Amino acid sequence: MKGPMMRALSGVAALSLAVAAAPLLANGPTDADLMNDAASTGDVLTYGMGPQAHRFSTLKAIDTSNVSKLVPAFAASLGGEKQRGQEAQPIVYDGTIYVTGSYSRVFAFDARTGEEKWQYDARLPDGIMPCCDVVNRGAAIYGDKIIFATLDARLVALNRNTGKVIWNKQIADYKEGYSATAAPLIVKGMVITGNSGGEFGVVGAVDARDVNTGELIWHRPVIEGHMGTLKGKDNGITGKLNATWQGDLWKSGGGATWLGGTYDPETNLLFFGTGNPAPWNSHLRPGDNLYTASTLAIDPETGVIKWHFQTTPHDGWDFDGVNEFIPFDATINGKPMKLGAKADRNGYFFVLDRTNGKFISANKFVMQTTWANGFNKNGKPNVIPEGRPPAPGEGKGKPVFASPSFLGGKNWMPMAYSQDTGLFYIPSNDWGMDIWNEPIAYKKGAAYLGAGFTIKPIAEDHIGALRAMDPKTGKIVWEYKNKAPLWGGVLTTGGNLVFTGTPEGYLKAFDAKTGQELWKFQTGSGVVGSPVTWEQDGEQYVAVMSGWGGAVPLWGGEVAKSFKDINQGGALWVFKLPK
């Protein structure tokens, strides 16, 4: 059978497939779609572009030979007076781009024209206490829902077509210092979230909720001594009471899980980082203070901690340990291994066996680490005693110079991993600080630091540095230095490209193998968002949020003064190649 009849039957088959697919598209992304996000190129369904958060796309229509021709397709404004830091990563699905904005807002834009479809503004109380600007890092999508966290520590599910509220649940009490800024993670029909507020003596925790109702399934505090729950019943305390905390200090121990997590389908483990212990003054809390400044592997069904690795025991510099842990596979010494990598605020790049948390390596990825001189074979830091701030009254009250600064060798901004090059691309910063300790007592809802600080540059020609790190050798393959701090996420692609933004306002593209700068575009405000890419109507698109803010202008001391003239903003920029 040939000719018109065959073409007619082919057309009928194609129409049938389209009709069959239409209800699925209308229903929205499923668990299977989210798990397949790294392989699908026509959408961006998860924070990190896949549950493992490699931030790698196989798309290669835009590559090193033509990226210099990239032009704006459109820009969409977040409008109003609510500018400040725009740290979100876009979600793209079914012709719509969803972004969160400062002050707990959500926007839906037409992915072809940039026209706004709807906007949702959370009603925030006057008493919110965000530590590090009024940012939000992104939403999650599932079925007919867009789900995001708010600055008053709530989790809100909106209808993705209308922006109307489906459910709204409290994560914690904002009056105690809790907030929430991270993009939720969805695994097996559950929304997995952390909390923010480590500077207020809160207790870090990870929660799992039913994606359709918002009802709590399990709750896992990350500080030793606190009870976890599963389906409303006690599910064992975390760690062992008073094992690494003295007296009642564990009750206000910090450890906020403020950056969210990653998920590895191969091991069926959630990976969450935990923040600084409280207070910053380490002399007031002897011990390792578990599980602060750590990476935790958590069973998604029960919330039970399967293993932990502490990157900064007895943290006295606010180094946290909250940075993303990215699963990857590699062969080391001839042995194929399931690994995970983390570029920590403390200045070291860690590689662990992700099946059990066993230490593989730690290598410095910044210019200077005055607090420790490497890690031993057991994964313990070789701490330099003189690098720890003295107790109040000691050392005549003089500060200690420490590097990195408390804003970290790498802060919240996510790195990327290329399956093509085998390299991690780390947005890092070289800076130090004078830091000193002060007396402090815990008061609910009040800042709980017990330290003072002044951040300082340590190099004449740069603060920010985009670095390509080989996880197998711990060597830096190339670096690009930037005058201002780097505070945005990274994207890498099959076109041998790496994208990231700068506070000076540029989105830039680099050769993934050499670090050569190939393209830049001025967005009009500092870029501190995370870029993404997808395919639409046969063309490859790249998108990023522009809008200067975050912790640097608020906490950056001398460094912040150097970049005080950067304009605030709020816009989604979308780029493609000209036809």
C-alpha cells in the first residue's frame, strides 16, 4: 500500500497519538516525568534540571561555533517596587515559563511571547525575619500544581493554569525566626522541603508532604536529640541525645536546611545539606555539634537518616554545610563508583561514596583556607588552631583573619556537572574576613550570632572565579576571574558551553573545555539567578533571571561598598539564535 492512502493512514495515526498525549499534557507532569527531566529537552521540570541536579542539557543547537550570535527573544518584567535579589531558576512546561520573584511572588509567562499569564503575591506579615534578602530560588511543578515556599515559612500550591491557591500549609513559625526560600523537591508524590533561619537559633529539619493535599507525611529534625515523626507518630530521635552537644544547647542548635536537596533514583536517597550551628560563637557549644555543617542521606519513604558526613566539625566561621550534593558516576583507580560531589562554603571540594557516605577526597577550590590545612584520610580537617576566633576576653578582643569569609568559597549558587567533559563548574569566591566572638544568650525570635565580622577582598584582580574542577584528580582545569563576587548558578550543555551570570549585569557563555569567554549580554541588573535551556518549536532557548541582590549587598562589608552602584531589577530574559 503506497501513496495517498498510506499518507492518510499515517496522518490518522499521528492525530491519534496527539489526541492520546493531549490529556496527559493537560494533567501535567508526573513522577516519571520529573525523574526523566535530565533526559527530556522540551521542558525544564525540576530545580537542577533533573533530580540529581547536574544542570546539564544534551542540547547542542547552540554551541561554541554560534553562541556569539545569541540574541534576546524577549524580556518579561517582574514589575512593581518589589525588586531586590532575583535568585530563581525558571520552570518551563507546555508553553509556559514559571518563575518566583522576591517577596514570595510567582509569575507565569508565555514561553513564546513573554506575555504575563498570571501573577500570585503571597500575603506576607510585617514580622518576617529573612537573614539574607527577600529572595526565592524557584518553584516545583507537579500535575496541575506549581508549588513554592514563602518568607513566612509556608508552602503554597497554586493551579498552574490560573494561579489560584489549591492548598497552603505552615512549615514553621516565622515569629521564631523561621523562613523558607528554597525550591521544593518532589519525589514519589511527596513535596520535600527544608527550612531557613539558622541565624536565629532555629532547628533545621526536612519535611515530606503529600503533593495533592499538603498534609505532612514525615518530619526529620537534623540536630541530635530531636524526635522525628512518620504519619503522625514518633519515628526515633535524630542521633543520640548529648552525644556532641552539651546540656540543652541542642534545643536551639541551628542547622537550617535552607538550600533544599537533591535525589538519586539509583540509591533511592535524598541528599540535604545542613547549615551552621547556633550560635556562631563556637566556644559556647563544645563538641562537633552534629548534624550541623553536614551532608545527610535520607530515606524518602521514612525520613530516617541513612548516613552523614560533616564537612566542618565544630564550625566557628559560619561555613554551613548546606551546599548541594550532586550524584555522579566515575571510575577512580580503575574502580567504577557511585559518587557525589559538594563544593563547600569552607573552600574544599568533597567527593564521597554516595551509597554509604565514605570519604574519597577533599581538595581546595579557592585561593586560601586559613582555618584548615587539608583533610586526612578519614575525612577529618587538619584544623589550624590560630585560625579559630578566640573566646570573648581572650586575645585582647582582637579579631582573627579567616579565609574564606563566612559568605563562603561557594555559597548557595548551584554548580553544574557536564557528562561530556566530566568536570564540575563551580561559581566560587576568593575573600576573607576579620571575625571575632562576643557574648550572646538565646532569645526566641532574636538573632543568635555571638560574633562580629568584616569581609575583605584577598586578591587585587578579582573576587569571583568560575572554576572547572576534575573530581577524579581534584585539579582545577581552568578558571575565569570576575571583579565582583559570583552569586548566580551555572548551566552546562552538550554544545560544549557553560553559562553563568555576573553582578555587573552580564549573562556569559564559556567554552566548557578551555574556559574561553565566547559571548556576553548586558541584562541591565546583576544576574544572580540560575540559567536553564530547553527546545521549543525546533529551536534551543536559554533563560535567566536578572535582578541584583542577595546576601552580598547586605552582609558584604568592604566588598559590598565596591559594588553599591549596581542597579536593582526584576526581569526574565530569554535568548535564542536568530533565524
